Amino acid sequence: MANTFKLKTKAGVTTLATVYTVPSSTTAIVLGLVVGNTTSGAITSTITLSSDTSDTETNADVEIITNAAIPANSSLEVMGGNKIVMQATDYLRVYGSGAVDVTLSILEIT
């Protein structure tokens, strides 16, 4: 098994946008997620994890945060030391009510 640390970024998100999709035959561990407000006013952001993994568990779209307030020209650290395990085809989406930049740190295991 190969372990590869990766950084995924997406700039100027103002609509629900996919930041990362786990490739086939891969497990990913989300190590960190930061959403930065690039506007001069307060905005909100929603982070959604979508899972359609075929196993014995029920998988669905879940919101990790919903309409979290981010002050002007600042950022929100979403993970706060926690980890999220994602399986092949799972994906992470971000929405900002104003322009946000997203930084996602992951470990891919293949």
C-alpha cells in the first residue's frame, strides 16, 4: 500500500463546488480543511460530504458544517484535529455565500 499526502485547493467558490473526489481503489483520510473568506464582508459556508459506497452501511449526503459564519477577510478551520475517512467515489463539496478559498489536506492510501 502506498501512502501519499496531497493538498487540494479551490479558489473563488460561490456555488456548491466539488473540491475532491476519492479515486477508485483508494481510501482518503481528510487531515485538514480550511475555508477562507476572501470578501470584505461576513459570509456563510456549508461543507457537504457525499458517500455512495456500496457496503452494508447506509451512506448519504451529510453536512459537516451548515451555514457557518466566517467574518470578513478571515478563515474557518473546519476539522479542528478530527479526521474523516473517505472511500472510493466519495466526494467533498463546499459552498460559500460569498467568494471562499478552500484548502484540503488529505492522505491517500492506494
